Amino acid sequence: FHLGVTPSTIRARYNLTASDTGHAANNSQAVAQFLEQYYHPADLAEFMSIFARGFNHMTEVERVVGTQEEGKAGLEASLDVEYIMSTGANISTWVFTNPGRHETQEPFLQWMLLLSNMSAVPWVHTISYGDDEDSLSTAYMNRINVEFMKAGLRGISMLFASGDSGAGCLHLAKENVFRPSFPASSPYVTTVGGTTFKNPFKVTYEVTHYISGGGFSNVFAMPDYQVDAVSAYLKGAQSLPPQSYFNHSGRAYPDMAALSDNYWVVTNLVPIPWISGTSASTPVVGGILSLINDQRFLKGLPSLGFLNPRLYKLKGTGLFDVTEECHLGCLDEKVEGQGFCAASSWDPVTGWGTPNYPALLAALIQ
Amino acid sequence: GKHLELDQAVFVPEDWLHAGRVAPREEMELTFALKQQNVDRLQNLLQLVSDPDSQQYGKFMTLEEVASLVRPSQLTEKAVWTWLKGHGIQNCHTVLTRDFLQCTMTAQVAETLLPGTEFHRYKKGDQTLMRSSSQYSVHEDVSDHLDFVGGVLRFPMGSKEIGKAWTGPGQSEKA
């Protein structure tokens, strides 16, 4: 029985034991914040003292890149830092904070520039922000895509939240269509969706969280690594939205998922319940990938880098398949508020599923 | 001139309020994304180092090696620098990969450099931003050497997601 998701709940569900913490010297992980979102070191310390008993962890961020200004802590920033350091426990954690030094800077772009200018950066980055694909230019998205390729070639894993609007909806004059989100729709990042416990007060199996972002890109073609998985879903799904609502040949996301509902977060020294969103699931997965990197480093292996080609070859090994419920879509007569539904194996709501740490580690350590 | 991002939506998100035209002498910093070389090769290499069935799996490159792969051509760098210097812009800095250039200039110079722009200030709480209220173009001589210019049109991403991070009883009812 529990009254919301805490580090203990997550570690229990994903089979992390007390000894599953970081040990390697050269391991590191990072979260990136934009839009005047700051975390407070005191919040992190309080969070760890209340919720993170029973496993070895750090209580301080190793490095802040950028300016942590005065002012209230942001909920988003608190959430990201507190949870990446709970699953990726005892692993050196960096916070990139990009409020925009000049009034004409684009904070996200500024973060990308930083990565292009720092020889040594953490191996895993989690980012909980996104824009509607249709609001961005193709030239911009293509170039950001190349920046993700550059990071992948360096062995860096980029994780993005899939968004909190399900399939999304673009209201057009004639007919509505689903609305994919970028960078979640980039073929060169690992996108994380959201789940919730079947019984919200117990550590049970997981079902789709209705907000979990997912769908098909209208800009990027489906990469080779996911063709078989997505085709199997499209052929086997019991019910699909009308084809006019999505581009079935586009990059499909998310790639995997984690719990995204009813989190406890400490912000401005106050413990707050009921925090939800893929902003929560993304750092959880990030921390788990950092733990796997840790074990790989101890064996003299390189980092996981860009995970998707390997993730799709696992065909679900090491993950809990999420097969129940659907996410949100357009509220209209044709789809009546429903987007896609979870199914066995990969689906555009929860990807391949949620991590079963010991099994995923075994699959990714070879 | 030529438009680089004609399909970029030009709109002010509802939580940003207009706070007047930017004065001609006010300084701003724009980001120029220079065309990179060997993008196809970069893509192929990424596939090889990320595919567990490849012999190259896990053989990652350093930032310096990536830089030598994607660094813009001399022609690109020269064309962009000539264009900027032609407008009296000298205060620029680049990154290790040399594929981004950030330059400081006045609003007046920016509006001449990027025909079509008209810079305004927008406020959201304590935050202020300068953005153009209309599309930009660049001189034809540099249009093939740039991917886009940052800091002109896009508002910071993510406000939509943040707003939904808190799911209270209202959200549940909606669902």
C-alpha cells in the first residue's frame, strides 16, 4: 500500500535492490532546465531525507552548468533532479540551466550549443520539454536532429519526454489530425512515455497513463530500426484511429515508458503529492540507463550511447510490456477523445514498456 | 533575400505580452547555424556505432573528432563572415565544432541584416524576450550556407508541457 509514487515505490516496481546504485568513477548523468526553472539544493536534501531511505544516494548535484539565479524553485526542475538521482542513485549528476542570457537567445538552442562546445559532458541527458511539430520549421528540426546525431556519435544518450497530451490534436477547418511533438519525434533520441499503476495505491502492474504522448511524426520518416515493430502494431492493433489522423510512415514514438502519475516532489521545501506527466517518467528512465552504463563501465565497456537501434533489437526483453488502456486524442465525433491504445510488444503509447532493471541490465551488459 | 524558415509559425504564445518595439540601438545576440559538412556520413557512422550487430558498435568519437567531420567548409565560413562584416558585425564567437556562430549587434543592424524583421519585446512575469513579429530573410549569397538564424522567431519551448506537469483533480475529471 502506498500514498503516491516515491523513490521506494519506483525502485520496488522496477526491481532495483538497495545495492543497485552507482559505483563507477567516470559515470555521470544530467537534466536540462529552461525557462527560468531552478532547483534548490535544500529541496533535494529534504526530498532525499524523507523519501530516499534504504539505498545509497547523493544529496547534492555535482555540477550546475549555467546560472542558477535566485527565486522560487520550479516544480519541473525539482522533479527532474529528485527522480534522476533516485533511480540513478549515487551517480554524479549535472544540471544544465538555460534561462537565456540575452533576450534574443533560445534556451533550448543554447543548451545544444553548450553540448557542441564541451568535450566532457554526462553520458545520459533527460529533457522534459517539447513543442508541437507544426509550430517549428523543417530547417530547424532537421538541424537539431543533426545535433542529436552528433551527441549519439559521442556515446551520449538523449532522452526526451513524449509529452502530456496523448496523441495531441490539431483542429483544422475540415478535419482534425493528431499533433506530434518535437524533439520527442526525432528518430535520434529515445522518447519516454508514461504509465500508471493498475491499482493506484499498490505496486501492481502498469497500464497506460492517458496523458502519455505518442504517435507518428509528420516530418521524420520512420527509421529502419523500428519498421518491424511499428508494422506489427499497425497490422495487429484491434482498433486504430482513422488513417487520416496520423502519418503511418513517420517516426513513431515513444520508445519506452515509466510511471508518470501521482509522484511526490519537494519544491520550495514543501512535499507536494499528485505530480504527474512524462516529465516524471523521463528522469526515472534516465537514471536506470545511467545505472546500466555504470555496470558497463565497471566491465570496461563503452556507454550505451544512442539506445534505440539496440532497444528495438531486444524486442521487449528486459521490459514490462504495457498492454492496457489508451491515451487521449482529438475530442471529436470520429475518435471521441481517444488516440492510440496499448498492445502487446511495441505500441505508440508506451513504446516497448517499462524497465525491469535486472533483466534490462542482463540484456544490455553483453 | 531568401527565407530560410518559411514554415516556422510566427505567433506570440498567449502567456507572453507585447511590451513595445525594441529601440534601434538596443543590443541583441543572434545565433547563426552554419551548414555542416558530411551529414550523411555522420548519420551512417551513428548507425554503425549504435547497432549491436556492427563491428563498430560502441566505438564512439570525441567531440574533436565529430568537429572535424561536420565542421562547415571554408567557403561557408568565408561567405557568412563576409556577410556579417559587410554589416559591421565583428563581435562574434563560435563553438568547438564551428557550426554555430553567435554575434552581438544592435536591433537596427539586425533588421538590416535580416530583411523582413521587426523586433519587439515581450514579457512573461519577470522574463523578457526580443523576437521579430514577422518572417526574416537572408541575402542570397549566404542562403546556401545557413540552416537557420536563432533568436528571431521561436519563443522558448515547453511552456505547454510545464503547465500540464501538475495534474490535479481537474485533469482527472477532464479525462
